[in-house]
Amino acid sequence: MTTDLALDLTQRLVGLASCLAAMETIAARSLLPQQGLLSWKISRLRRVETASGASGFVLGLFFGGRKIWFTFIARALLGAALMVAVEPAADALLLGALVGLSLMSHLATPQGNDGSDQMTLIVATALLVARLSPSSLSQQACLVFIASQLTLAYFAAGVAKLFGSSWRSGTAVSEIVSTRTYGSKWLAQFAFRRPEPFTFATYGTVLFEVAFPVIYFLPPGSAALFLVIAMSFHLCVAFLMGLNSFVFAFAATYPAVIWAHGVLH
């Protein structure tokens, strides 16, 4: 895979991830009104710099009251535009606007963000640097950074799970699907009757995440299979836990991994 193709695919996938994440936030209408959990009226009180002063005033222009709808609609439109943009100058402009709005969103509503939002912002920022730089070396460095970020994210998550007793005992996934936030009644009942698949999923998740760095040493066919497994993992998580935005946020990093694997081989 060439550098240009890897950057192009990454841009379109990060645009899709941004668009879907913004639309999911818009769909959570009950959390966004002036008295909602993620409203600016409540979120601004978390920090001094957002509660008052120039920064608080600027953020209020984007997130105060009903204006928050226009901000997330703008993020969705910017994501959609990135999926079809073909001009480098337009790419940089769209990415700059998306990164700016995303940074403000992270500051204004920090309790509404998760790992997919962080990954999307990191990838979009790296892409912005690549689009602003005419140097092929800088663009390649950005792809290395994105691939390294994904590798570190998986590996660190796997190592962290090793310190959790429920992950070591094989019950973590069963416990997760039994929660009100990330599970469901039928899944909890199924896990109670047949714990074996969930035990396998628990150990399989840890093994996959810890072993992810090995992908760079595998032959091309095996590396592709490894990424298919990774995507299957995110699809299962989206189906079982409702974490849909992780699918495309992490998929946006895969072109960089494929590119880095090709360079090493």
C-alpha cells in the first residue's frame, strides 16, 4: 500500500467515524437539553477555565443551549465531507475544522467522550499534520504514529486487563454483559446458562490485545487475518455492548498498520 493510498483511506474512515459519532450524540437527545447530563450548563462547572473567562465564553457560543445541536451537526457534515473530499487544500481545511470542534467538544463535555472519540481525534490530528506537510517523510511519520498509537492502545488495554481479577478468572465478559449499561437481560441469562463462550471471549480478548504487536512480524496473509480478527472483535463489541463508534474509529487506523507492515517487509 502506498503512502497516498493509506492516507486517503485513513481520511475517509476517520470521516465516517466522526460522522457516525456525531449522529449518535445527536440521537441521544435526552442528554443534551439545558438541564441534561451532558449539557453545557452542567459540564462548564467542571473547570475554572470553562466556567468563566474568555474560554468559557467561546465554548458557550458553540455548546450553550440549543447551539450544541449545530455544533454536532457541523461535526457530522465535516465527517461526511472528508469521505468525499479529493483536494489536499480542502482536506486540510476540513480536518482543521473537525479537529478544532472535536477539541472543544472534549473540553466542553468531557464526561461524554470515550476511547473511540480519543482515537478519532488522535488520527484526525495526525492526518491534519500530514495534509499540511508537503514532505513525504512527514506523511510517512504520521502513518507510523497512527500505527504505533493503535498498537499501544491494544497492548496497553490487554496488559491493564491482566491486573483485573475478573479478567484473570475468565468472568469479565459475563459480568459486562450482565450490566445495565453494556449488557441486556437475554445476554445475562445466556451467560448464566452457558458461561463457556464468555470465558473464551474473556481470555481471547486479553490474548488478542497483548499479542497485537506481533502483527508486524507476520507474513502478509497472516497479518491480514489478524486485522480481520480485530475488526470482528469490534463488531462483536458493537453488537453486544452497543459501542458502535469504536468500529470505524479503530478501523481508521488499519490502513496505517497495513502500510507499516508493508514497509517492514
